Amino acid sequence: MNELLKSLFFVRTCLGCGTALPDAGKDTVFCPECFRLYSQLRSEECLHCEKRMDKCRCVPENLRGKVGWSAHLFSYYGKLSRQIIFTLKMKNYLPLQRFLSAELAALILEATGGDLSDYTVTFAPRKPGSVCVYGFDQAKILAKMTAARLDLPVEHMFGHTYFSKTQKRLKAFERKKNAKNSYFLKKHACRRTDKLLIFDDIITTGSTLAVLVSLAEALGYREIAVVSVAKAL
């Protein structure tokens, strides 16, 4: 009923340019021109492996030797990528969440060759203070939506301390120490499968994920991969 009322009184607009999308489907967030720009974002070349960004499996330096592979949709560079991440973090916008979860599900199927046996999904939890301010955890939502599309189990394995600094305000060498002091294994956490997918919205230095990977290894996970919407250059 809520979705019907919204469709009657509110016309969805393109996330990129603000153009009205009166006939938009539930997963549509871009007009044709901005979807073309989004597709270009995905097809940009990685500076390291020279593959398309959505084909790139390069692992950030802090994660090398710790994860089997890393996958992301695009690089965090340029106006459109920043608008996507800003909206994902600041607005509990269901059409974008649906769109990105579908994109991530397809990305994971390609990265694994379709073999999803023995995988569990988890996520990098948002800072509790930010959850209170914005009312949601974007990585948790993406992980749950994507896992549902792939019929995979989801575990809320990690906790985030209340008193910690915001990663984006720190220099690279400060992020490692802050991340180590910010995350912990929840009391009920246990290994249910051998393989683990850890979701985050954006990978910058990989410091946060490196801590989460170490915590997951302590539980006995043998194969760990990280999945994100964007990767900072």
C-alpha cells in the first residue's frame, strides 16, 4: 500500500541528473543517459590489472594474502560514483538498494563462476552513532538483499564500538589502529560454513576489512572474499 501511495503522489527522479522517471520500475534509478554513464563507470580500466573495474579482482594492499579475491562494481571517482555512494550512505533509498543488490548478485555469480556452495554472507557494521543519526546500516541492507537474491545465509558476526573515530577523517596509517579498536566478534558469532563473503559499501585502504578478515579467520573460515559497491583509487 505504501508503495502504491508513493507512486501516486511522488514521481521518481534520476539519481544522476534529476530527470523525472514517471514510468520507472522498482529497481530503476537512472535515466537512459545516466545509465550509460554508470555503465561507463563499470567499464573503466583498472590501473593495476588493466581489466574493467567490474572484472577487476585486485586486492587492496592491507588485504593481500588474507582474502581469496575482491570484487567491486566501479571506482570511487567522479561525480556519479560519489552521488551513488552519498545516497547509499545518507538516504535509506530502496530503489537504489534494490538496484545495487541486483548488480552485486550478478558480480558475485561471475566472480565465483556460479558456485556458491558453502558460502555465508556478512558485512562491515556501521558505527552505532551513525545508525542512530541516519536510521539504517547500508552495508547490512546490501548484504541481506544480495544474499536473498543468491539464496545465501546471512550472519551478523561483527560489532562496532560506540566510541571510535570516523575512518574517512583519518590518514592511512591511522586507519589501521582505529579499525583494530573499532570492531569485535559478537558473542553468538560462529562458523557455519567454510567460505565467507564480507560486504562493505566502499573499500578505501582496506584497513577495516583487514580487521574483519582476521576476526573471521579466528572463527575458522578457510576462504574469505570481500565485496563492495566501490573501490577508492
